[in-house]
Amino acid sequence: MNYRSILIATVQTIGLFVAGFVIPLLGQVIALFTPVPLILIYVRGGKQEGVSALIGASAVIALLGGWQAAAILFFSFGLMALGIGEGMRRNLKPEQTTLLGGFLPIAVMVLIVIFYIARIGKSPVIVAEEYLRGSVAEAAKLYTTMGLKEMAATINAVSDTFIHYLVRLIPGILIATSVVQAACCYGIARTIILRKSPAEAAAAEASLVLWHAPDSWVWGLIAALTLVVVPQEAAQLIGWNLAILYGVLYLAQGAAIVEHYFRKAGISAVMRGMILALILALPSIVFVITLGIVDIWGDFRKVRGPAPTA
């Protein structure tokens, strides 16, 4: 094993993870990219080096912040990195690699929740609602103590109805968040790796711009929207959770289309990133999602092959 590479990846992983605790706001954004060094060493050095770096980083975090912080690093960021790294080593498609990295932490979380619920014998929905109500009360109390009465009043205005629906939409929100994070980490790691091979990088860059989800997946979106209008709350909640996931999917496809035309216009990478971030931060994000859906039939980038003739 290359112990120098393991040490570097371990230190980088620890640094990114700790940033979420010591740097206000920006640090939490930086921490989202904690899987990147682990992905890089997993792909470049192999499974043994990747797992060793993860174990080393988790051990140090356990000493610094306790086993809870180490568990978050290992089971959340670590499993995501291993999934993405394995997908890249097997040359899986981008969407397959992203889903593998995004779903591994969720699968482990589900198993932990099932074990926890089995022990306490309470509904996970009730537990989540109680936790959110307690968090709202604690936040309001903290702001009141600090003299921020208006902020405390805003927090107290959070209604039980809001908490009721938020808890029931958590599955879709968590999965969507995990998959988006995996996609970002995959893209960054892939870009860094491909810089070592300019010829491969040129081809890969084009393939990313021309990416689109399998057209048959639109039937899942149609099914989700159908459930949303069914006059039963259970069916509607399932539909909304699925709609969140498909919204993220077609947001990615729409963003790829926007990126395609930005590149054709000769806009620099920095400017493309800034403009795209601004578009996604505004209500125009709805337009990007719609663009991704319409692309199934419009094929704006002409990335699909010609229709078969009789």
C-alpha cells in the first residue's frame, strides 16, 4: 500500500469534515465534499487504500469529537465515497455511479432506524415529529435568551401542520439531498482524475454535457404526479416524495442543457458556474426542471439516435 497517499487522503478528509464544525455556514458547505479525497484514493490506489483512509479518518474523528461524529463520517460520507469509487472503478454510467453513492448511506440509515424503532416500539413518524417540535422550542428559547424576539416569534410560528407534512416528506428530501451530494462529489472527483489524461478528459467532458436520463424514466414521474392528485393523503404523500426525486433528476438534465448552450456560446467555466448557480437559486429553477422534462421529446442537444424506421 502507498502509505503516503493514505495519509494525505486521511488528512484531507479530516480537514473537510472538521470544517463543518469550526467554520460558520461556509464550513458546512465545504464539509459536503468530504467524500472527494476518499473517492480519489479509492479509484487511484484501490479498495484497500480507500478503506484504510476511511478507517484512519474515522478513528481520528472519534478521538477528537466522539463516536457519534465518527459514525456520521463513516456511515454517511464514507459509504458514499466507497459507492462512488466502486462505480468509477467498474466504469458504470454516471447516473448508476451517482445512485450507488447516494443510496448506500440511505440504506444504512434505514437499517439503523428500523433497529432503533424496534427497540423503542414507537412509530418513526411520531419520533421525528417530537424531535422537530423539541428543536423548534429550543431554537425559540435560544433566540429569546439572545434578545432576538422577532426571530423567536418567527420560529414559534412554525405550525404543527408544517411539521406534519415535513416529516412525511423527509424520505424524498433525504434521498434527493444524498443523490445531489453524490453527484457533486462524483463530478469533482472525476474532473480531478481526468486531468491526468487530457485525451480522455476531452471525450469525458463532452459526454457529461450530453448526458440525459433514460427516457423511460418519465413514466415514474407520470405515476408520481398521478398519485399527487389521488384524494387520499397516503397516496399523495407517496406521490410528493417521488415527485421530489424526479424533480432533482430532471433538474440535472435541464442544467446539462443550459451548460451545453453556455459552452456553445464560449462562456468561461467560472462564468458558467456563477450564472448556473444564480439560475438555480432563483424561481427560474422551475424553468430548468421543465426544460429537462421537455427535452425527452424536444431533444434540444440532438443526443438521441434517429428514430427507427419501419
